[in-house]
Amino acid sequence: MNFFRGVMGGQAAGPQPSGAETIQKLCDRVASSTLLEDRRDAVRALKSLSKKYRMEVGTQAMEHLINILQTDRSDSEILGYALDTLYNLICNDEEEEQDEAMQKQSDDLGAQFTEQFIQDPEHITLILSLLEEFDFHVRWPGVKLLTALLKNQGVQVQGIILVSPMGVSRLMDLLADSREVIRNDGLLLLQQLTKSNAAIQKIVAFESAFERLLDIITEEGSSDGGIVVEDCLLLLLNLLKNNSSNQNFFKEGSYIQRMKPWFEVGDDNSGWSAQKVTNLHLMLQLVRVMVSPVNSPGASASCQKSMYQCGLLQQLCTILMATGVPADILTETINTVSEVIRGSQVNQDYFASVNAPSNPPRPAIVVLLMSMVNERQPFVLRCAVLYCFQCFLYKNQKGQGEIVATLLPSTIDANSISAGQLLCGGLFSADSLSNWCASVALAHALQDNLTQKEQLLRVQLATSLGKPPVSLLQQCTNILSQGDKIARRGSKVQTRVGLLMLLCTWINNCPIAVTHFLHNQENVPFLTAQISENLGEDERLVQGLCALLLGICIFYNDNSLENYTKDKLKQLIEKRIGKENFVEKLGFITKHELYSRAAQKPQPVFLSPEQMLFDHEFTKLVKELEGVITKAVHKSSEDEKKEEDVKKTLEQHDNIVMRYKDLIREQDAQIQELKEQVGTMTSQSEQMQTTVTQQLSQIQQHKDQYNVIKLKLGKDSQSQANSQADSQVNGLQTEELSQLREDLEELRQQHTLLQTQLSDKDALINTLRSETAEGSAASDNTEMLKELDALRSQVHSQATEIDQMKAERQELLRKAEAVSSEAVSSGDGSLDAAKMAEIESRLAAQTSETERLKEESKSLSKSRVDLDQQLAAATSTAAILQTEKALLQTEVQESKKEQDDLLMLLADQDQKIHSLKQRLKALGEPVDDEDDLDARDQTDDDEEDDDEDED
């Protein structure tokens, strides 16, 4: 015990041991003591020496302390001493009285001991297991130790915790601890744990971190809370920044809606505490993280929509227009509103409708622009207003049109200040920063909007009394080229850079604006002079922008001005500047040190007003145009013609492709519609099939129930059976009699129909007989008539059979009625079963016979139809033959008439021959008569016949 008294400050005789010796003895006691009290006292002594003799305790006692944590788990007091000692060794407490050298040495010791401790990953796992102890003296030192380890070697410790089973979950339990000290230090631990580690951030988020942190913020008083609210907000920023998965989880969990109460400020905004300013600043940063331009467009748009729907944007605009808000909070609120409305048409429209609480009310945009062009306002506030105006016009053609419309002569209101008037005032102000801000703001009103570029050409400005107004484009070029005459404002680099950016944006992709610019005879000489001169470093950027402006005049030139066509401008560059020199001067823009800084993000962030030279959107324009302008300057006219032809061909191909795409979309829509119809019909078919199945099952159930009832009825008493049988027989007789009457009536109708058809066929047969008796096809018709006769005889016989069946059925009906009357009159139900069976059998036989006759009648009717068709064909054939016969008779008559005419001609000829012969005879000439000639001819014929007989 004397040893411990000496260590703890007691008086002891003899020389005092050194610190290293004391620590060595304490370490030996920790390692060799068997009593827990001795080890506890030794560890407590090491804790008291650990700050003063940090190096000695760390090098000698580290292993012993870790061994205590592993072996003495049952004693919370010794565990707490050991953890506190390790914390003192590893933690780098910043003390004000220490100089830089001492602080650096302390940091090096902390890093050295941390690296020694985490060489074995099981040591981190050991600390995590100790955090499960609920004892305050164990849990709190463990939290502080793990936080210190993460501060010194964050990446390595994060990796060990990440692979440790339930490691992150154990740390999340600290937020639910009822002791505020442990909960608050747990927040600091989680801040260190979640730094720059997306995997751990996701695990923490899915362990209900958002819900717990928002609850703590609400419990602590939101923006009016203390340092705990700040710690919660810092942890939320760690979880959400650059982590799209957690951002989506935060939005889907409807946590954005819970942020709205944070920004409810009262009317009296005086006396804001420093903590409240810090809290609200972090809350605004949290909103900006959700809608940051670096996020994916879809995620930002979704969050912007949620913020508008829950009223968060409206609450931010209220702070924006409130009075008494601190300047840094107002600046951050403007930046936050800017990113909430950026690219969202609904939010931009709402912002355009916000009015400041003034008399008369003014639009919020006008009030903000007044601050931007006011040189007495803070620089960061003016930058924030410019960013807000840029975000309001980003992808907002409606807003761009409204801003440009305030500059047009037809819409100017002399009694109120408009946004256009403020921009023009800033454009021509004596303050170069106002010139630059107004130029950039007006350029954003023209960004990617050809209509507004053409509309802005109509703007006229009154320069002085007695002089005609000049266009805004002309005034901008005048400031550039005649800086000395206009109060030397054009000589300032910042002003000229702003005006050149405005002109480049204005005439870019607008041939009409290029023509207006070239129409001023002084512009091109000014640009060539600026580019060709050898100026200092400050003027190089102006030269590069002049080269860019001249290159745009070449690239978007429609050759409408004869003196400034594309070819002539190229020749001018080649003669006055040189193509290589022109391209070199054009490259000065991207080589400027401030160009890359402005190209990183849309928000204009500058350390001083002198650094405001480039706009983010303009850097994208330069990147797009630099290459094409370089090619355009080096190209010949023939190459340009070829490129134009290729462009036209590509446009035609694109049009064809677009048409096919539209056709494919229409077909896809039709296919989708048909698929939906098929799906609907399939579902309907399945429903109907289900209904049919249900109905079949119900029918089967009814059948089963019917059979059961029949069986039950068959087992009843005989007397009940007899009476039921009598009633059933009477019922059956009545039903059968009704059925027999209906069948008899049907047979009568069929008989009448057959008689009618038979008489019609008889008349048809007689008609055919009379018609076919005269034709050449009489034999065929006769055969048909025979077949019809046979058919008629069959029909007659069938009719006879039907009459007989009718008579028999009537007889049966009469008997059945007699039997029924007897049964009814007797009342005891004693019916002769044999008679009924006989009647039923005869009725069944007649019914079957009737069916057979019906079938035969159908077949005969079919045969009759076939014969009618054949007879019609024969009749048509006979009619054709009659027509041919009439034609032949006509020809015969004509031939007879011709023959009579010939005979008359022959008779006249014979008469003439005879008279001529008579005259020859009278003249004494020998003449052969016809009789002699005929006799001679007969003799010759006989001789020829004799010769033939001899042969």
C-alpha cells in the first residue's frame, strides 16, 4: 500500500522513483496481481499518469490494458479505468496553451498509438462488444475511445466495423440511450463513422437513422435547439450528401415533409442567437443537398416536386421576403430557393408570383435584382441573387419571355420598375460588377431561346436628348469599341468580358442577330484590331472573347451582307490576323485559370469581385463552339458546300427515321392496345369458365339432392306410397294427355302442309307435262314425270299412314280419357296397370313411327327438290332447242326464197337461149338442141358403164 500512496501523491521516505519506473511497476502489478482490487488500483494509477506521461504509458501499458478489457469483463469499474486510459493515450486534445510543435507531436503520438491498437482487428471488435454494456462507466468511455480511433485512422477503423457482425447496429443503439451524454457522444461517433463511406451511410440510413435524428431535432426545439441539433444536422448531411440511395430513401420515407416546420419563423426576427443561425444554416444546406444540380435530374425533380407540394418552398420564400433575417441566413436562403426552383416549371411559376410585402407590392424577382445591381450590398448576397435569377431562367422559356417583354417598347410601364429596366441600368452602370452581373443575367434570358434573341433586337434605348434612339445591340458594341467616349467604362476588363459574353450568347445560333451585328461597319474592324494586337496578360481574355465573337459571325453567317460573307471574313482573318494566330487567341479563353473553376458547378462562387469573369453556362458554350469555329476558319468554300450537302442528306435521313419511329410508336401503341384487349377477353373467358364450372357443380349437387330425395321417398310407408302413386299417376296422365294432344295437333299441321305441297307438285307436274310433250327432250321429261309420279304415290301412301296413325291416336286418346275418368270417379286410385302399360307402349310405337315418317318425309322432300332442279335444267334445254329450231326454220325459208329467185333467172336465161337458137336456125346455122345433147350425154354414160362391167 505504501507503493500506491507514493504513486497517488502520499509522502514516502527515501528518493522518489522516476515516472517511467513508476509506470513499469504499475504495469507489472496489473500483469501479476491476483486480487482484482490490486489490479483496479494499478489501472486507476495508470489513468492518472496517462496524460502527463503519455509516451511512457502508451508504450508500456497498452498490451496490459487490452488484456484487462478481455479478462476482467465482470468488473465495470476496472473496465472504465482501462477505457479512459486508452482514450487519454489516443485522443489528441487541442489545448490553447500548446504551441504548434507540441500539438504536432501530440497528433503524431495519437496516430502512432491508434495504429498500434488497430493492428489486431479484434481489438475494435472488443470495443464494440463493450458498448453493449449498459453500465455508464463502461459505455461512455467506450464511445469516446471509438470516436478518437475514427478521428485518427478513419478509413481503417471503418473497414473493420463494416465487416464486424452487427457492428453498425450496435452503434445505432446509442441513439436510443436515455442518458443524453451517451446519446450526444453517440452522435459524434456516428459523424466520424459515416464520413466518406457510402456503404456505412446506407447501413446507418436503413437502421432508421432518419426517423431517430428527426425525432431528436424536434425534441430539442428544431432551429431554436442547441448543439445537439447541430450534431444531428451534421450527421444527416453526412448520410445524404452525394448518396443517391439515401436521398431516394429520405424522399420515399416522406421525411421532406418533416423539414417544413424548421423554417417557420415569426414576425419578430430580432436577436437571433449564434446557435440558431448555425442550425438554420445547416438546415438550408440539407435542403440544398436534396436538390443539388450534381444529383441526377430525375431525383432532383422529384424532390423539387415534393418540396412544392408540402409547402416547403412557400416557407422558404416567406423567409426570403421577411425583415430582420441575418445577412448570411438570407444569402443561404436565396441559394436554397435557387436550387429548389432550378429547372422545375411549376416551382419557377410559383416563384414568379411571389410578391414582396411592400406598398405597392413588387415581385420578388424585381426586389432581388435591385439588390444585385446595388453596389452597396454585400458581395456574397449579390452573387446569390445572380444565381437565383439564373436558376429562375434555367430551361424556363416562359420566364425568359417575361423578362425580355419588360424591355420591349409596347410593354414598358413608366410608373413601375421592371426587371428589364434594372438589367439595363446595371448594364450601363459605372460599377463594373453591376455591368458583369447584368450582362450575365441578360445572357441567361436569351440562353437557347431563338425567339427572345430576335425579340431583343427590337429594344431601343434613348442615349441623350436630341439624338435618335439606338438599339441595345448597338449600345453594347458602342461601349466595347468607344470606351473612351462613354466615361471609359469599356476599358474595364470585367465590363468588357461581361458584354462580350452577352454578345456571344446573343448572336449564337441566330443568323438575324449576326446580320444586325455585322451591319454596323465599325464592329468587324474593332474585333480584328483587338485580336491582332499584342496586349498584356489582362487583355488576353478580351482578345480570346473577341476571336470567339468573330468566329460566331463566320459560323452562323447567312451571307446576306455582301461585304461580310463567310469567305470575305475568312480572307480578312487570313490577311489581318492569320489563321494560326486567330486559333491561338481563341484558345486563351479555356487556358485562363478562372475558366476551369467556373466550369465546375452552376453556382457563382468567387472569393473576390475581381475574380468574377466567367459564367458556368458560358463555359459550356465555349466548349461547344471552340472546335467548330476552328474548323470553320480552316475550311474552304468547297468543303463547306460538301458539308451542307451532307447535312441536308443527313436531315433527310433523320426525317425518314423519325417517320419510321413515329410509325413504330403507333404500331406499338396498337399492339399494346390489342394486348390489353386480349388480356381483358382472356380474363372474361376465365370468369365465364369459372361461372360454368360453378353452375355445373351446382347442377350436380341438385341432381344428388334429387336422388337422395327419391331414395328417401321410396322408404316411406306403403299407404303413403299408394296415395302418392295415385296422385303421381293422375298427374302423369294429365301431362301425357296434354303432350298427346300437342303431338296430334302438330301431326295435323304437318299433314295439311304435306297436302298443300302435294297439290302444288301435282299442278307443277301437269304443267311440265304439257310443256315437255312438244319438245325434243320428251323422253327425259317423261322419265322425270315417272319419278314424280312415284314420289307422289309415296307421299299419298305416307299421308294415308298418317291418317291411320291419327285415327289410332284418337282412339288411344279416347281410351286414355275414359280410363282417367274412371280413375277419377272411383277415387281409390285402382288403375289397371296392364292397360296403362299397353297404352304407353302403343303411344311409344306410334311416336317412333311418326319420327320415322318424318325422316322419310324429309328425304322425299330432298329428292323432290333434286327432281325440281333436274326438271328446271331440262326445261331450259328444251327452250334452247326451240330457239335453235326457230333459227333453222328462218334460214330454210330464206334459202327457199333464194332458190325461187334462181329458178326465175334460169327460166329467163332458157328463154333467151331458145330465142337465139331460133334465130340461128333461121339463118341456116346448125344448132344442137338440148334434147340431142341430152341423148348424146346419155349414150356416153352407158358406154362408160359397160366398160366398167367388163373390167
